[in-house]
Amino acid sequence: MALTNETIKERLITKFGDQLSRFEEPYGLLTFEAPRDLNLKVMQFLFDDEVLRFQFLTDLTAVHYPNLPGRELAVVYHLHNLVDNIRLRFKVFTAIAEPDIFTATQLYSSANWMERETFDFFGVNFVGHPNLKRILNVDEMEYFPMRKEFPLEDQTRIDKDDAMFGRGGTIAASRDYGEAVPDQGAPVGQAAPLNAPKPAQ
Amino acid sequence: MSVEHHIKLPEGSIEKTTTTLNMGPTHPATHGVFQNILELDGERIVSAEQTVGYIHRAFEKLAERRPLYQITTLTDRLNYCSSPINNMGWHLTCEKLLGVKTPKRVDYLRIIIMELSRISDHLICNSVVGVDSGAFTGFLYVMQYRELIYEIYEEICGSRLTTNIGRIGGFERNFTAAAFEKIEKFLAEYPGVLREFENLFTRNRIFMDRTIGAGPISAERALNYGFTGPNLRAAGVDYDVRVHSPYSSYEDFTFDIPVGKTGDCYDRYLVRNQEMWQSLEIIKEAYRKVQAFKGAEADVYHADAPAYYLPEKKDVYTKMEALIWHFKIVMGETEIPPGEVYYSVEGGNGELGFYLISDGGRTPYRLHFRRPCFIYYQAYSELTKGAMLSDAVIVMSSLNLIAGEMDA
Amino acid sequence: MSRPVRFNINPIKADIKDNISLADTPEGYTGQGFFATSMSSVVGLARKNSLWPLPFATSCCGIEFMATMASHYDLARFGAERLGFTPRQCDLLMVMGTIAKKMGPILKQVYLQMAEPRWVMAVGACASSGGIFDTYSVLQGIDQVIPVDVYVPGCPPRPEAILDGFIRIQDLVGQEELRRRNSDQYKNLLQSYGIQ
């Protein structure tokens, strides 16, 4: 008998009762929510159970919902049962003031960098992670860029025409052209190069 | 895995502490920018620590600002050796979210393009393994056929490398006669070139000595590390997204999944090589199927989804609805239904996944790329433990690490 | 390899009889057994036809560079036969691909390790100005950290465009004054980047 979403849901509810909530199947993928203290227990159960056998962690990421107070950060796990070819997704929500989630690195080695990436982008603190530091951004960065309140662009740019992009500023003031002196290295007949722009902070 | 430098070596070793070697972000052997700090005991590697992020371009944050069509250009630059696969994967994700069904001819044309780009990706990987072990000639032989693949892309979308090919629901234009001629030329000439390439490497004594036993991984460890794609198949697990969750009518095709045994560099080379042969078979079959469409069906190159696919210009000038659709698509104001979808395709490196959460606005609320390179590069320290320094180089190039996909 | 190339519908038949490409001699005064010209033109001629590039390939433009280096477009025709990966031995730093802020100090260090005379070519939109990535993590153009001689636009630029950029570098190299690197103008340029 093939493993179906209903079977998975029944077994999960049998084991965890009503601690798991919001079972739904968007586009055919079983999705549910677990309380944040149980994330490891749920994953361990899904790994060890002889019927469920979800032993491949496909993806681990987070989403920031600034409009849900107390549940701003959602860590989303995508698991895959390679033998029966079924996927599943579950989420744990936590408040942004205490973003502590237990790490999954003991169970899945692939979670190591995925959790570092989630920490780097959202600031989720994975308790028990062997090496939780930034992975993709510069180590000195002080904020978590994927959170909704932070902008996309670099705020220290001085050479971009803010006025043309609707961000205030005036077109003339954004560049300092200075004196254009012909450089002996430039081939005769070409325009003289401008002075070098001010280096970025 | 934070590594301490200058680890004290046990009694009886040649050195007292290990030497720290920085295979830094700029290195001829790292094809792309990632850094490895190796602790060496003579030539043997005691431990390795990786640093990535030297080309982090904030794709996920950029995607929250762009409507669906503008995200295709971001997906190009993930695994840029096989951009059409990324583009198609993104379009398939959007089609799943939007509920667009593509006609068969579109699926078969997509398969031709995706398999061509898979060949192109594997060609780079295999020839670069050769370059890193000192054999430059194979690379030059196969680059000529990569140029032919680029010309095929050019016929369809205009660009060679970062293709932005296809649209939600199909292609931007029908394949021209010149495109089909070039595909036929490829199918006729490429097998000879691949055989020549195989002659240079597969039973070459030096190549075998360099690659057999370099960086092996067992199937359990590979699965635990989240390996997918040719690296996982070289370890013995026959997981291929095209077979397990078929997309774009792959279920209509029969092809083998080559599987290795030990997961070392030689197995990875052989798996990729064999996959290129399988891709060639798929392209032949898809081409036959495409040529079998006759009459009006032979002109179909996109789905009938005017809300997401630009209507014909003559309709835009004469019909009101077409004008509205055109305006909305170009301004990026199409309504995306709220929902979340995870879709994956078999990229050149493995399962490339797109996790898209939409809140009904014109841009995604959250888009996350499940990038295979990022996930399996973690295993590099385990793969090179106890290996020699030259093996470290070969392992890195045989894993096919593409920096754009790693850092996104 | 004759194949129906889309753009070249009426190709010109190549005329190879007695058609050898020669390098032009510089202007000078010639006589019986001697040729007098300026030192800078001779040195420039020698340098420009034997540039040793350092390919600093980070992303997609790097793959187009690999295509340029391969036999179809062949950078070696222009004298760039020997690619070096160590800055100590190279003349031309070709920066190909996006430079993130994390990579900026490394790029600057590689530039500092090169010996004079050195030239820099920014290949691609990302190296010239940040390209399509106007984000918090991407350096908006390598001319924020090092002085650049030639910019090659494109995303990625076609191999012909990279070759065109290389030819313009050759023009710059061929016409450079011998004393340029010691001049005040150049020293001020480096000062403005914080390079002594």
C-alpha cells in the first residue's frame, strides 16, 4: 500500500496528538506546523518510524512575517522520503525576541550550512549548532539582511543618482567631477578620463 | 566546523604541528571563488575549513522586489553553466503556482533545451577535471561543441550564456528551421567528439591513477549530507528528480540512470559521461517527437494563458482584453494567487528547488532557492580527510562547484 | 567548420593568397642598417603583443572568458598565450564577474601585488558597475577599489566584446609614455584609491 498524505497525518497525530496543527496540502504537499520545542522530536520520529522513513532533508529555510506578533520567524523544513517518493513540509514559528530553535545537525549533516545561512539572513539562533556564524555575508555585518525592515540596496552609496530613482537627493550634488586633466597614458584623440571617484566607505 | 590552526601532530609524525595552507578565493583550481583553509601534515590533509560567500549577490532579497518575469534573469545566474535548466525550473514553479498547463510540444522543446544544457554543464565539469589533473587538450576539443550549443540557444533566445530562455507557459518564439538544423548537426557530430573525449580519459592510466580513490563517499553519508545529482548517483543512490517527480513530460521518455559504486572522482566522471550519452538519447527522441507534430500543432510554442504570456501584438492593437493583459504583464502587475509551492528540477548538479511563497502581491513574499552546490560542499572536509593536496584539487573540480549557485 | 551560421548569410570568401598580417612598424627615421624611433613606441609594441593576463574570474563572465580562451575565439592570437594566476608575473588584471564586498579586499590585495606597469580590465556589467545586482552585498563596480583602464560592458559580454576590450588595452599599452608610472598624475590617481 502506497504511503499517502492521510497515512502520514494519522501517524503524526497518533504520536503527537494536537500539538501539531494547521494540516493543509497546498499544491499536494502535506504541510503542518509544530511547536518550536518539538522540532527535533518530530524530525526524529519521521526519520526512525519504519513506515514514514523521511530520511532526507531537502531544504531548511526561514520566513519573516512582521505582521504576526509572537510568531514572526518561521523555520521551514522540507523532508523527502526517497523510498516511497513522498515529500512533506513542516514549520516551526518563534517570536523574533527569542529566536532559539534546536539544531538539526545531529540528525542531518546537511543542516549545518543551511542553518548557518538561516542565521545569517534572519538571525535565528540554532541551539547546539557546532559553528553558528555568518556564512554568506561579511562577518562584520551587524544586521540580518533578509528581515523585511532592511532595504535591498547598499545605503552607503554616494555615486548613484538618488533623484532619478525617487529617493530624494539632487542630481548635481551626487557627483564631483573636478578638473579633467589629460593623462599622458590616454591615446591621442580620445576623451580625457575623469578623476577617480571617491572610494566607497 | 571551526578548525584550529597549527594542530599538534602525534608522536612519530614528520612535523610537529600542521602547516596552514590557504587555497584562497583566487586560485586557478577553484573554479569560482570559495576558500579552503587546509591544515597539512606534509602532503596529507588533516582538516579543511571552507569559507563561501565571496560572490553573495542577495538573490533572495532581490527576488522580493521583482515580478515573476524579472526573476528569470536571476535564476540564469545560479548555475551559469546550464542556465536554461534554471530558467525552465523557475517557469515550471510559476506554472504550478499559477495553474498553467503547457502543451506537449512545449514540453518536448523544453526537454531538448534542458538536456542540451545538461550536456554543456557536464562537458565543462569533465573537461575541467582533466585540466586540473594536467590534461588540457580535452577541454579544447569539447569547447567547440559547447559553442554549437550556445548557437542553438542564440537561435531561440538571442543570448549564449545567461539565456533567460522561455516564458511562463512556453517559449518566446517558435524554434526556427535554423535552430532545428543546428540541433540535427549537433546530434550527428557530437557522439564522435564524445567518443574521442572518452578515449582521452576513461581508460587513461594516469587519469585513473589520479582519480580512483580520491574523495570517496558512502551512500549513507552522501544522503545525510543532502547530496543530489551526479555526486549522489556516483555514490550508488539512483535518485533523479526527472524520474521520481517527472516534470515537463519526462515520463514519456525512457532513459537509464547511471550509478556508481564508491563515489570517488572516477565514478563521478563516469556518471557524468554516461549521463551525457543518456541526454543525447533523450534529445534524439524528443526531436523525433517534435517532428511528429503536423499541421497546426506544429506551430504551438506556448500555452494558452493570456494572463501570464504576452498576447500577440495584433490582438493587443485590436482587442481590449489582450491590451489589458499586455499592460499588466509588462508593468508586472499580474495577480499571483496567494500560496506556497516547492518545485524542484534536476539541475546539472542535482535537485534545484524553488520554494515560492506568494501573498497575492505582484512580487513573491519569499523566494528561496534550494541550491545543490551549497548543500554538498559542506562534505568537502570529510571527502578530503587524509587525502593528499593534489587530491583536494581533483575532488573540488569533480564535485562541479559553481560559485554562483553556491552563494546565490 | 561550415555550418549555416545565422548572421553570416553572405560570407566573404577569405583571401589567403599573399595575405599575411604584419605588425606595423612605428614611425621613425630609417637609414642604411639602422632604424631610429622613440623608445616608448618600441617598448609599447613589444609589451602590447605579449601581455600576460591574470584572469580573475568570479562568475558567469568567467565562463565566457573560458570560451574566449578556447580555440573558437582564441585570445592567444593577440599574444595572451600565457595566462598566469599569480599577480607577481602578470601585466593585465582581467576582472570578470561580480565582486562582492567580501571579495573587495582580496581584489585590492591582488592588484597591489602586481608589479608596474599594470593594467586593469573590468569585464562585464558587474565588474564595471555592479550590474543587475544593486544590493547590500555587491561592490558597485571595481573602480570603487582599484583604478580601471578598460570597461567591457555586457552581461556577459560576447567573446568578441572581450577581444575588443583586449584590443583597446593593447592600444593603451602601445601608446603609453615610458614615464607615466612615475608621473604626478598617476601618483595622485593611486593616492585617491589609498594606494601608496
